[in-house]
Amino acid sequence: MFKIVSKQKIAPKEFDMWVEAPRIAGHAKAGQFVVLRVNDMGERIPLTIADHDEEKGQIRLVFQVVGKTTAALSRLEPGEAILDISGPLGTPSEVEKYGTVLMVGGGVGIAALYPIIKALKQQGNKVITILGGRTSSLVVMKDECAKYSDELIVTTDDGSEGMKGVVTDAMKMVVERGEKVDRCWCIGPSIMMKFGTKAAKELGLPIWVSLNPLMVDGTGMCGCCRVTVDGKIFFACVDGPEFDGHKVNWDEFMSRMRQYKDEEKISMDKYIEEVGEETWL
Ligand code: FAD
Ligand code: FES
Ligand code: MG
């Protein structure tokens, strides 16, 4: 059992939890994730290790409620426990001194971007971070990302904070003002990563994305997380989750993400009926 130490709601449907998991905290690296089961009736879901504290033996999970399992997780309180958590899983991010790195994040993808920002800054890179969302309240973890960034640019679709527009507008702005970017990461909703990659191509930038396909075991055995990159098949849980965005088959990736939509909706509707109210909104 993995005890929840703290829980905070950081945006509508978005939660930030610290959980006791000493053995995972002792080995976690930027870019890795865990697979957890909330209870013994539950499915397994992957979540990024958004941060870890080796001394306290804790890991941090930042997640958005999108269906039954994330809703069930959001209803656990400090003092209660998650049934099982395995990790750290996945290949860590390639953290080196590149020079100037452009870090682009959106939605709950910011939670996955944050540990990479932190690690790249600690390696001595100049870090320019762009965080985007529909509206100001959905752009989370701004202060923490700013702490490890030389510059933080916020974009909002509605102009409620920072630059009015989308993250790709800010990517273009940074390059057009003459910044020499050596490497770029983009983590967020699939559509954002697809268009982030398109913008990087136009701007001549290398870009890494973190793919979040359906996963079950997280250890390369079930094949559920199959993705096509550079015309070859990879398992995102062991070969990734980070890949060269320019080589990802985005259409196949996005269509595989949607394959159980109907079943997921039925499951969520039943869960809302069972618990009586949507406490996570
Ligand atoms: P459902 O209603 O079951 O599904 C809603 C949507 O979530 C699906 O359409 C599908 O796109 C996705 N999904 C469903 N089941 C899975 C599954 N087993 N594996 C992957 N995706 C699934 N989300 C966060 O909020 N924070 C994170 O830090 C985070 N990190 C991730 C890291 C990795 C490596 C991967 C692969 C995914 C990550 N996700 C993260 C996505 C998260 O796993 C899904 O949102 C979650 O599994 C949804 O489960 P559900 O039952 O609540 O929703
Ligand atoms: Fe089973 Fe990757 S999740 S092979
Ligand atoms: Mg589910």
C-alpha cells in the first residue's frame, strides 16, 4: 500500500498528490513514470513521476480526471492509500548540456515537462519554457517551472494571461527574435504535440515528445502501447515514452488513443451514478 501524504486541487479536474513510495523515489529519473492500481477492482494506469523526494521517500503525481480511474484516484484523501504502484518505468529523458533548450508544455503535460526542465537546468542549459492552455487557470505549475527556467512564456487561447495565442506562436516568436535553440521538448495533448512538431519542422528544430498511448503492464509485455516511429514499431513503455517527434506516425497514434472511447464513457457514466456526484470538477 502506498500512503497519500498530501493532495491539492490545482485546477478544475487537476490534482497534485505526494505519495509515500521510498523505493521508487530512490531511483526515479526525469521522463519516467509509474503504473498504479487504485484498488483491487481497478485497472492499471500510467502516470508520470512529476517530482520525487529521495530523502522523504515520496513521489509526486499530477493528474487530470478524464475517466473512471483518475476520478477514483482523485477521491482518495491524505492518510488513505493507493493499492499498488510499480516503477520507475520507461527510459529516462536524455539530459545533457545542449546549450539552449526550448521546453513546450500544455495541459497536464506540464507535469511531465517539469522534471525534465529541472534536470536540464541542473545540467547548465539555458532553459526557455513555453506553457499554454485555453485559459489562465488551466496553465498549472507556472511558479515551479519559472524557478528552473531562464525565461517563462505563457500563452492562452483567450488572452487571459500572457501572449494571446497557442504555444506554436510563442515557439515562432522565440526563434524569430534570433534565439539559437539547440533542442526542443513538447509535452501535452496529442494534437498539441503534433502541431508543435510541425512548427519545429518549419523552424528547423529537433524536437522530443512524450507519447502517452494506452498502457497496461508498462514493461514491454502486452503490446498495448505500440507506436510507429520512423516506420518501425516500438513499445512506448520501454522504448519511450520520449521519441523524436519528427519521426512519429501521428495519425496512427491518435487513432489508437481513441479505440475504447465508447467503453470508457459507459464506465465513467456508471461510476458517476455510483458515487452520486462529480467531486472532481
Ligand atoms: P478513461 O475513461 O479510461 O480513458 C480516457 C482516456 O485516457 C482514453 O481515451 C485514453 O486516451 C486514455 N487512457 C485510458 N486508459 C489508459 C491507459 N491504461 N493508459 C494510458 N492512457 C489511457 N495523465 C495525467 O493526468 N498525468 C500524468 O502525469 C500522466 N502521465 C502519463 C504517462 C504515460 C507514460 C502515459 C502513457 C499516460 C499518462 N497519462 C497521464 C494519461 C493517463 O494514463 C490517462 O489519462 C488515464 O489512464 C486515464 O484513465 P481513466 O480510467 O481515468 O480514463
Ligand atoms: Fe504493455 Fe507497453 S504497456 S507493452
Ligand atoms: Mg479507464
